[in-house]
Amino acid sequence: MNYDEIRLALVEAIRKAETILPQDVVVAIERAREREQGRGRVQLDTMLSNIAAAREGSIPMCQDTGIQTFIVRVGAEFPGLSSLRGLIVDAVRQATQEIPLRPNTVHPFTGKNTGDNVGEHVPCITWELVAGDECVIDLLPKGGGSENCAALGMLCPGVGITGVKKFVVDHIVGCAGKPCPPGIVGVGIGGGADLSLKLAKLSLLRPVGSRHPEANVASLEEELRDLINDSGIGPMGLGGKTTCLDVHIEYAHRHPASLPVGIIYQCWSDRRAHVHITADGRIEVS
């Protein structure tokens, strides 16, 4: 297995995530543009022009290139398992210089910037050990503005799904234009406090427009999307019909006395990339 090739593939995946918006997001913004008028349409036109310029110039589509976030699903028998973390860290350092990425990693006490997007527990890596000998890595650069609109609600179980809907809609409407709408609202329901937020972030990996496989959850996704859009906040908070492009929900079973709800917001710049590595070293970046 060639570790240099894996590192270079990760750098290329970071570049792809930062400069080329997934087509499902582009289509969603284009459809939103057709629904809007006035200032809302102007904002969406600007986003689409920005998307094209980033793709054509191979430059980041936003000055906030985010905290580099990786979700790694790796087989227990994958031959490069012990080297993966170091390769990811090295790739982030290299990408920071070459793409370039804005240095976004500062010490929480001193404010000192490391200059390379690497620090304590950063880049953020979520590990899932699975059966087999292959590795799948999803990249999700996460901007600060949208991350500031994350929320955790430890609801009373008695409020049920009605209470969940109220918590989600009230929070997103309260954020107004801060997270650069229209974006994607990730919601994690159940588990514990940490798991609900993790599920909310993992839900953002799904393509815009995809629905949860369980009908009642899929219906709730659509209902929340429509309720949020009915708020009239609109693109960049300037008014309009599209405040969010989609809502994605994932859930876990919960304790009977607890109803955690995690919300993670992803701005219109819904940056994602995917790396698949086989046991014999073949690599695919998408």
C-alpha cells in the first residue's frame, strides 16, 4: 500500500470539497432561484456565480474554508489502519499550503493560530470500525458561521415529536440569516447528548433531496423543511421562500426519561467529498 498516494488523494479530496459543490446542492439552489424574486433571487444568483467561479478557477468557494472534518469508516482488516490518522493530518497541512486553506485553528485559551489547520483534536475525525478490509472517508469542511447555529435540546420526553418540531423550527428561525441560508438542517433525535449531535452531523453527508428510508421520518423531514421555509427568512436572511434547502434526520433509541435533539446547520456551501480505499491500494476520490 502506497501511503504517499493515500495522502495525495486526501489532499485532492479536500481540494474537491472546497472548490466543487456537489451537483445535488447546485440543482437545489437552481430550483430555489426559480422560486424566488427580488433580493432572494439576487442572492441565489450570486451564489451560483460564486460556485461557477470556484469550480473554474479551482479556488475555495468561501473565504471560511472551515474546520476540516472527516468521517472514517474503516475495516478492521484494512492494512493501513494504523497510519490513517497521520495521513489525514499530513494531508490537511499540505492542503492548507497548496489550495490554499485559511488557517482556522486557534487555541481556545490563548487565541494563537497554529497556521496549518491542525491542533488539539483537530482535524476532527469520527472513527467507525466496521467489518472488512476497505476504508471509506467522507470529508465535510465545516464553516464557523453555520456551526455557531448548532444546538442541543434535552427535551422532556412528554413533548413528543410535536415538541421536537417546535424546538427545531424555533431554533432555526431564531438563527435568521446568521448561518448563511439557504442551507441544510441536520437533526439527530435520541441517543444521548453527544450522540444526537453526532447523528445530526452525519445526516449532512446525505445528498440534498434524499429521504430517510422510514416513511414517518421522511415525512417529518419534509414537514420541517416546509415549516422552516414558511418563515420567510429567505436567502441570506433577506426575505424569500427558501430558508433551507432540506432537512435530514437520523435517530437512535433513547432512555425513557430523556429526549435529546441535536441540530447541526450546514450553510448553502454544502461542501463534501468522498474517498474509497481498497485493501490492495486502489483509491477513488468522488
